[in-house]
Amino acid sequence: MNALGKKIRIKDIASLAGVSPGTVDRVIHNRGQVTEENRLKILKIIDELDYKPNLVARSLANKKNYLFASLCPEFLNSNDYWKAPDDGIQRASREILNFNITVRRFYFDQNSVQSFQKKIKEILDIKPDGVLLSPVFRDETIALVKQLDEKDVPYIFIDSNIEGLRNISYLGHNSFQSGYVAARLLDYIVPAEAKIVIARIGVTEPSNQATHREEGIKHYLKNISGKDNFIQLDLDPENSKSIERFRNQIGKEVRGIIVINSKAFEVARIVKETGLKDINLIGYDLLPENINYLKEGIISFLIAQRPEEQGYKGIMSLFNHLVIKTDIERENFLPIDILTAENIEYYLNYI
Amino acid sequence: MNALGKKIRIKDIASLAGVSPGTVDRVIHNRGQVTEENRLKILKIIDELDYKPNLVARSLANKKNYLFASLCPEFLNSNDYWKAPDDGIQRASREILNFNITVRRFYFDQNSVQSFQKKIKEILDIKPDGVLLSPVFRDETIALVKQLDEKDVPYIFIDSNIEGLRNISYLGHNSFQSGYVAARLLDYIVPAEAKIVIARIGVTEPSNQATHREEGIKHYLKNISGKDNFIQLDLDPENSKSIERFRNQIGKEVRGIIVINSKAFEVARIVKETGLKDINLIGYDLLPENINYLKEGIISFLIAQRPEEQGYKGIMSLFNHLVIKTDIERENFLPIDILTAENIEYYLNYI
DNA sequence: CTGAAAGCGCTTACAG
DNA sequence: CTGAAAGCGCTTACAG
């Protein structure tokens, strides 16, 4: 469309420039083999008429097939956190199928570096045009993207970020800030003098993301609300001694708990079994077990990061970058969503 | 794509059925003029091969132009609430431009039924294929959609809903529930015995939406938290006497205020000027003035309803219904988003 | 360096 | 009731 609302076609530009459509196409796609004189003339006309290519026609004519690869942790059932990004990836795939885009999904075991490495090899073997991944293992991710960089294959990180790499985009939370939000909410609902617990669940090293959340929480409590009556507690839900220790600690004076990974339900279970009434619990991520405790009132707030959208937008960003050739935001921090029993339903039903 | 990953074309179906592509097309689009025998044969093949039309090709070949009309309140500057839905409508328009869709936007004066009626006439004159509107005026909306129903023109409501009409979709909050959320938040942050104010700002009748919110708030306070220490206060921010009265009322014992329309900033201003410290204020909608008071800490929570997305999804729903012919959700309740000073930034920056 | 021609998958008059 | 042909706007070998 130009200013007059008429659709400008390559054919129109060609006849105005006194050349054939093929020549215009060469200019548009910088394929060379055009005299500088013609090139400039054509570019001028394109600019003046504000020519916008018809992407529908381009896609239909284009023989090029694009192959995207995604690499995320595997999930065993629909309860798993990683089902959501996968759903988003599939939704985007369906939407761009007719644009000759194929998306191949790869999965690795979060507890096995080897499986990550193996999948990376498989991905490099299929020579993808773009890659979407969750960079769970730092060193292996760096090794992978080095190879992608060499081949000029763009890649996008979701869920967590590794700074200093050449990913065209990151889609996920600012985890430090999401710690801030959790601390702020707790600050609203527990009395000023109450004791607070920052809980880590499980025996593995806390992820990058959990670590940053923890930093955010502590920073807020210390510097904004001026508190220092918080302690850190580890809980191994597989270990009855650990559970007992945890139970004893929270039994006295503790009024608020923030769980820094997605396993708030483990704490909720203990709170419920013990019959503790005045404890406010805040967690992350909408795992079904977390949601149940939220609805029951055992968990006060859950903080969510739109995982489905991370997968969807990730694939769409590759598409926009490679096919539509629009600019992509380097850092795309998703909203830090606050859920209670009262607004969770419409959040879950949406999309 | 079929199960084998091969792309099935109309041509393929035609040769399998021993007919020409034209005949297959007639069957696909129910244009008749095909023997029942051929029709059934072709439908069987389509089903077995799980044929999915190439929408890109369809769109390119299709001579049909679709004209959509939108009708929303006018806005004077980018601060206005109604800028956001309009942005969403424009974003969707751009995205589907190459599918031969034109969107014409109409605006009316929220304070003038006449302007609404006038625009309705204009919309009917251009004979749109689909209409998106905010049904601010009930009777006039009913009169409009009666005419649209006669012509089988689909229409979608955003922002607020009118029950019992044949709109193909509604996109907006469940306002009663969003009242629930506000009351729930206030309940968390004010002491059990504290006095609460439900405030209406302005002299015009409260909208449907504000009324439903108010019902939700009262229902929650009475039935869930078992409170009856709340009062309702009107504030006319243009009237200094009204302001004085409001100021006096909230000066004593009141610890929480919920503003049921989008003008929480009017109350925030009074709270700030008066220097009241222990009042928790909750409002709706992300007007720039509301956002400023949220960041300042005068407003504790804002509840938002994704207005940009309402406009975007509204147009995309018309597109999907008319062009792609997918099923549309009749009621599409958007998430009731909870914003604090700590998570507002990422919410605003995100598309 | 350039242009004419064929083709992407679907739709639409048109002739029979 | 049916098929052959032309066309949507763009891209891609191919011949010159």
C-alpha cells in the first residue's frame, strides 16, 4: 500500500524503472548483478512509493524451507513445567507451517549433561536455520553456540539467560526482579516484626534463576523494607529428617515463607499436615500441585512467567528474524505475573 | 501435511479422485454443482489424507477483500485508556494486511449517545464483513446488532459485554471477579478491623463494568472475609466541596480504599496532599497518572485488563472466524492482572 | 548485467 | 455437472 491506498507491486516498480521484475527482485534481495545506476533508481522508487512486499506471495513463491530446532528439558506428563513452553512452540509451528517452516523439537534430561550434549550433536547434524533453547547447562551451551556462531545460525534463549553470548534474543523473567516482587508481596501480608524463611527445595544446586531470585528477595528485605529477621532453610522432601527439621524451624514464629524454585507445594504439604495457620507462603510457577494449594489457601501468591508464551514467542522471533526480517528485541523480559486463588482461573483458561 | 509429512495439495486429491482441481475446490467450499458420488469420494480422500489447505496460497488467489469496522470511544492523547485497544486493533490490521483485510476504525464520544448512533450509521453504510465494538450504550448497541444479525455480519464485543445477544465473542474481564480480586488484595494488606471505602469517582452513572466490580467487592467482603465495616463514597473531583467531604471521611480510621472505575489517581492525589500515611489504595487500569502513583507508593495495587490485547484479539478473532474459519471462543475472559510498583515496568514494556 | 518464462497452491470465470 | 486456463505477487533458474 502506498499513501494513496493502492497496492504497489514489484511489477509496478519495474515498469516505472523501465526494467523487468527480475531486476527489481535482485535489488530488493541484494543479490547483485545490477548496474549501480539501475540499483539506485529502483531503490528511489521503492522508497518514494513506500513499497511493502506481499509476504503471502513471497512465502508461496519461495522454495526455501526453513528448519528450526528447539531444545528444552523433557517432561513426563502434562503436570510438568516444561510442557508449557513445548505447547507454545507447537502453537507457533502450526501458525507458520504454510510459510515453509519446519520445527524439530529435541528434549534432554535436566539431570544429565550427557543427554544435553547428545542432543546438541543431533541438532548440529540436521543443520538448522535457527535454534531455540533453554541454556540449562552453561558450559555446554557456550560450546554449542560457538559452533552456531561460526555458521551464522541465529539462536534464542528462553527461561534463563547466559550473558555475553550472541543470542539474538532472550525471553524470560528478570529473575532478580521477580525476587523483588515476591518479597514485596510478603512484606504486605506479614507483620513487620515477623520472621521470614527463604526456602530451597531439593538437593541439587539451585539454578541460576533460583539464585537470582534469592538475591532479589534478600536485597528487597534488607534495603527496602529494612528487615534482617529472615533465615534460609534447605528442604529435601525425600528425606524425613530434613522434613522434620524444616517443620520444627517453621513452627516457631515464622509467618512468611518464599520458596525460590518451583516446588512450593512441598512446603505447602508440610504446612498443611502440621496444621500451621498463620503462615503466608509464596511460590513460583504454576505446577498443578502449586495451583491446588493456591486454591486451597495454603499458598497465598504464586508468581508466574508465561512459559507457553516463551516458547511461542521464541519460535515467532526466529521466524520474524529470518523470514520477515524484522528487528528482534535483544532482551524480552516477560511480565512477572501475580496469581491468587481469585485470579488464577482466568489466567489458566486464557489461550 | 499428512501423516507421512508430505504436503497434500488440491491437485493430489483431484488426481486420486479422477477429477479436476476445480471440482475439488467446489466440494471444499460447498459451492455445489458436483455429483453426490464425486462429492463423497472427494470428502473421503480429504479425510483420509487429512488435507489442510495452504492458507497462504488461498489468500493470494482469493479476490475477496474483507472489510472490518471497529467502534470504540475516542481518545484525545496517548494517556487515554482507549488508546490501548486502538493500538491492538492497528497491530492486528498490519499483521493481516496481506490477507486482503482492511480495517476501518470509527470513534465516538463516550458522553454522547448521538455520536454513537451517528457512527453506527456510518458503519452500516460501508457494509462491513465484521464488526468489533465496545458496547457502551446498551439500547443503541442492541439496535445496531439487530441489523447486523439480519445481514449475517458477525460482531465482537470488547471491554464490556451485553448478555443475550449473538455476538460471536466477548473479550474482556469478568468484572464481578475482578472486584473479588481487588477485595482479596485489600483484605491481605489492611488489618481485619480496619474501615474500608469503596469509591466512585465522577458524576456520571457508573458503567456496567464498575457496577459489577462493586458487586464483586461487596460480595467478597461480606461473604468471604465476613466484614461489614465498609462504606461507599462518591467523589466529584471537579467539586471542591465534594473533595473536602471525601477528605474528611477518609481521614478517620479508614485504612483501605478501592476505586471502582479507572480514576484511582483522583483519590491518590487527595491522599498524597492530605499526607495520609496508612491508607492502602487499590485501583483499576493503567492510566499514566495511576501508574505514577503506583510507582510512588500511594497506590498499592492496580488491576489491569490487557486492553491492547482486547483490540488485537478482537480483530484476529474476526479474521479467524471469517477467513480461516476456525471456531472462536464465545466468552474470552482476559486474565485479571495484578500490578505493583515492582512488576509494572516489565508489564508495560511487554508489547 | 538483463529479461522472459515457469511455478508456488489455490480460486475464479468461462466454455462446454 | 466438469475441466482447462488464467491469475494472485513473488522468486528462481535459464538463456542471452
